[in-house]
Amino acid sequence: MRVFSNPVGSGSLWFDNLATADGTPVAYDPQARAFVPMPPFCINRDIIGCNWIAPEEGAFCRACAMTALAPDPSLPNAIPNWAKTEAAKRWVLDNLGRWHWFRPEDPGAPPVFHLLAEGRTPVPMGHIEGVVTISVAEVDPVLVTTRREALEEPYRTMIGHMRHEISHMLWWRLSLREDFLDAFREMFGDERQDYTAALQRHYTDGPPPDWKERYLTTYASAHPHEDWAETAAHLLHLTDIADSFAASDLSSPELPSHQWEPYAEPDAERLIYVAASLTVGVNHVNRSMGLPDLYPFVLSETARHKLAFVHDWLRRGAQGL
């Protein structure tokens, strides 16, 4: 994620800022990719702290307008959890906007979000034909830790959920192209195999013994749909890690240049190599504070090929290039 200029003075702004250091209200304009000091602000600004501009007074911003179902406010912590979930959604949508997805120049359908609070039963998260369903309870640190340990996952965050589920939606969009499915099946396998049976087999038998050689995660081994979603999410992780590193004006001999922009990098192998190299150093920094690794994954040769495949399609897919 970029670091932004202050539109009314000196200093910088971060993506989630609502005001400058001196208290001047600002909002993010996703079309200009810049902060502005004037309304109209999103109608959700006072409700959940949305910091994007709206097309007109009293309207939702582009991101909030994609939410068709919001959490039941009577459920415990629904509103604060919703606020954190929408913040993660804005982050991921803006990342994808760097490749023109879901912006005005994108001729395809945007995602529709059902963001639901959990009552007595968990909310099943997923994607069906453009509709992304997310449990806002997944921002709760205790719940996240409990589920991450129960599922033996090394990483579980709301940004991760957003990237994974939106990646399913991106697959659906790309599958409408005549030139995508054959290439996808050659790389990931035939997604027409029984999805429910594949997941049942995964949860009963676990991943294949050699999964680390062919997949990024154990869940990716369950079905080609999940392999795509996990791989696409990881491409977004790696690209944004590299972009945030460069935007923060940090230096590394791995960076191609001081002005390098990962989202503009056409060479997938270079992008993946640089990003993976940076994660090694950042993981080491995290360990100095007793924190888990930022990126606790190892990229096999097969996984790198899959990441490059996804990179190629996400960079050109939104505008049909």
C-alpha cells in the first residue's frame, strides 16, 4: 500500500486516516488515489469510520455501496467488527484497483458483499456467482486464534479472508472468458470435479504427503478452486508486502530500483523473487519482538509457477487485454 501526501500541509497520510495530524478531516479518493480535504464523505463515516469519499452528499462510497447485507446491529460487537471488516475490504479493493479491477474502467461486474455477524452458529464464508459472504466476527482476535489453531493454519486475518474470497469472485469473472478455462485447467486441474466430496475428503484424510511440493497451503490441495483462491490471495499478499516496503522508503539490495512499483511490474518471476526475499528480512524483524513470522510460507517451484500464472491473468483480466 502506498503512503499518501497530506493535501493541506506537510507530512504523510496512511490509508486508514480520517484526519491529518493537526485534525483536519480528510477522505480518500480511490479514483485519484489521493486524499482530499473536502466532502462529500461516505455516509458510513460516522457509523463505521469509513474514510472514502462519496459521489454525492448522503451516499455510500464505492466500497460501502458493494455491501448488500450489513451485520445485525443487535448482535454483540457487530458494529465495531463490521468497521474493521469494511476497512480490510477497502484495503483489498484498492490493491486490486491498481490492476483496474472494480474501478469505473472495469467493464465487468463488481463483487456484492454479505457481511454478517455471528449469532449462535458460525457464518459460512464463501463466494457464489459474484456474492462474497464474510463473517465479521473473524476480526475478533480470540476467535481468530481459536479457529487458526483448530484448523492448523499458520496465517488467518480479515485481509487474508477478503483476498481469498474475492479471488474466488475473480476466478468467476475470468471464467467468462473463452481463453481462460483451458489454461486454468492445465495449471490447476479440472474444477468440475465434485467440490463437496473433495472438501469432505480433505477434512477426513488431510492433504497429500507431498503437498508442500505442489501447493502453498494444505487447504489449496483440497480442490482446484481452493488452489486458485489460495494462490491468488498469496499473490496479493506478496505484491502488497513489496509495495508497502517500497512505499515506506525502506531499502534493500533486492529492490530493482528506488522508484520500483510492484503493481506495475510485468515480470512475475521478478516480482515473486523480490517479494519473497523481502519477507525473509521482515520475518527476522518480527522475531526480534517475539512475534510470528509476517509471511510463514515457503514457495516451491510449482507454487511459483502458479503465482506467475495468476499474476498474468490478474494484471490483464479486468480490462480484457
